[in-house]
Amino acid sequence: AVIEPETEEEIRTREAKEFEEKENTKKDIQESRAREAQLKKDHEEGKDKVKTYKEAKTIYKKRVEEEDKILQAISKKAQEAGIDSFERLVNFALDQGIFKTQLTEHLATRVLVTNKDVGDRLLKALEELSKSKEEVPEEEISEEGKEKLLTDLFNMAQKAGLKNWKEIAAEGCRTRINDEEYIFEIPTTVEEAKEILISDPKRLKKMEEVFAAMAGAIS
């Protein structure tokens, strides 16, 4: 394949991006060195010395509580913005330029609880995403549209081997929408299941994905 030479605009854009990345790296290094210098100073002054096991335990407990509070705040904002897994949260932070590279869940968690600037920027980005979704008015679905959604889902369920709406509702009670929640709570009637699917596009989409996967497995 022939590689086209970069245009002047592409060169300027690339150089600007490289410069920004270098500056961010330089800033991270400076902050890290500042923290190390402070830790060294604290050590020399004896501020980091713990006199008793009880004191050490209290300090550790307080730190864990503070870190948990930070993660809970981020988790709440993420859910409000429609981000329902930590993997998607990391990808969002990467897309926003908050993380400079792909991180494992453990590393991402440590960065968020130890770097206040990163945590604050992620919270702000999530809040903006949540507000942007709230500003988009939901379209009213006609009765014909509702019936079509349910019919299409039922047809997909049949291809997946399900025979009726009772089995569809049961499948929804077994399927998680995220780590903490199922599509339907037990017990859920057929009519309740239909109403939930019509009013919640996220749950409807999840059921469609499940039936498509089931159909693919038996075809």
C-alpha cells in the first residue's frame, strides 16, 4: 500500500498532540517528585512514624474509608451517566483523555484514589455526560410502536428457543443488566415485563443481545 505523506495540517495536529502528551508526562513526573520530596521531609521530621499498632490501624481504616468514599462518588456519577461497568468507565476516562493509557481495574482504582486531580476531572466529565443525556427529550412511543418492539423481541425469543412470554419473563429474571441488578426482579408478571421493556430501552437492548446470542448458539 502507498503511504500518503502527511499534510501540513496533519503534521501540526500530530506535533501539538505530542507536545501536549509530553507536557502531561512532565507534569505527572513533577507531581510525583513533589510527593516523594514531601514524604522524605515527613520521614526526616518523624511525621510518618507510628507509635502504636492501634494508631496504625486507625490511620489505615481512615484511609480505606476515604478511598471507598471517592470510589462510591465516582460509581454513582457513572451510573447516572449510563455507564454500568468499571471497564466502560475506564474506556470513558481514556476517551476523555483523563487516563493516558489503558489501565487494569486495580491500577485505575489506585490512580483514582491517590490522584485527586484525575478523580475530580473524571467526576466532572461524568456529570457533563449525565446532563447531556438529560437534555435529550425522550420520544413518545406510539401504541403501534410499542407493539412492534414487543413483537420483534418475541420473534427473537422464538429463534432462541423460547415458546411464550412467560419464558421470556423468566429469562429476564435470570439475566443481569449489570453486576448488581437483574433485568426483571422476582416475581415479575408477563404484563409487568412488557411494560418494563417498553419503558427501558437499556433492558430491551440487553434482552435482544441475550436472545441473539442464544439463537446463534443453537443455529
